Amino acid sequence: MKTVVITGATRGLGLAIARQAIAEGYKVVAVGRSLSPELGATCEQHPEAIHFEPYDFNEVEGIHNFANHVAKTYGRPWGLVNNAAIGTDGVLATLHERDIGQLLRVNVEAPILLTKYLLRPMLMNRAGRIVNISSIIASTGFNGLSVYGATKAALAGFTRSLSREVGKAGITVNTVAPGYMETDMTSALQGEKLESIKRRSPLGHLARAEDVAHAVTYLLSEKAARVTGSTITVDAGSTA
């Protein structure tokens, strides 16, 4: 059973990815700040297939030890899904420097460091899958999300160059860019703002977390062995 590490897996998209990965036969290491009731229920239902590991990715100095712990406890990982992120919004002119620093740490520095240290056992296996979760905001922009958009664009650039570094070792690196989904991060979008986003989609609705999860598990699979350095957009066609 191949092991996949999924960050930000306690709710929303990360939990949907974890559940889909279990359904497709992976052993999942679900990482998050604290165990949510939803993830706890999933762990109870599949005690052999999913394991929770607590970590706060704002604490970047401990990522090396955390990655070593994961590899020693669960074996060399086949896959890593960098999904954990924060979505602090606010216009740049008034966004506090503390918030800017946290966005950069959690959304960019943490996934790069975690990839650095979990990549090493993948290189020893000469096989692996890395999937970075970006956002359509990286390419479309959105008012009040300039720093968030910058962090997600950084992940897409990270994907492209890293794929060239590790391809000859049989490791693929790809990005999935979701559109707006009905998750905790977009719960503040209500009323006319939400309806305008739905109208922008040719399908007339938002993508679901499950739709994005299927794209992620495809990239984790053997079927995607020749897909690397790419971005798959799952947004119900809103950027078409």
C-alpha cells in the first residue's frame, strides 16, 4: 500500500482528497493543526488506511524533524499533496506585515521545505508524486487577495522548475488549480458575490471539492506517469 502525505487534511478540500485517496487504495498520512470531528470520523472508519499527524506549518523551523518523523513512522512516501494554506484577505495597503509574513510562511516556505525533506526518500526510491494545490487566483487575480495570489503563483512556478530537477528519478511534480468551491475558505462569499461567480461558469455552478480530489488522485496514480510540470484547472469552466 503506497503512502501519501496530505497537508491541510482536517476539512474541506484536504479532507476530500484524503477520502478519495483512501477509496483508491492509498495509505494516507493526514496532517493538520488539530484533529477535526470530520477527520476523526474518517480515521475511525478506516483505522488501517489513514493516520492523523498534528503540525502547524507556521512553525517552519520544525518541518525538517516533522518530515523525518513521518518517513520513519510510515515509511518512504509515494506521494505528497501540499494543500495546507491560509487565505487571509485584505487590500495590500492596509494588510498587516504580520499577516503578509504568515501567508508567505504557510503558503510558500512551508510546502517548499516539506517537499525538500520528503523528496529525499522519494529520490532513494526513484519514484514518487508531488502535487501542489494552487488556485485560479494565481492567474486571474482577485480584489483583496494580492498576497494570497502571489503565494499560489509561487507554487505553480515551484512545480515547473522542480519537475525538471527530479524527472529523471521517476518523480512527477504537478499543480492543481481549483476555482471557487463551497468550503470553509469561501464561506464568506454569499449573496450577489457568490451568484456572480456561479454565473461566470459555463456550467452555472461552482466546482466541488470532490471534483478537485479526483484530479489530485489522478496525478498520484500510475496513469499520470508521463504528466509532470503541468497545471490542471478545476473550476467549472469559470476561466474559460
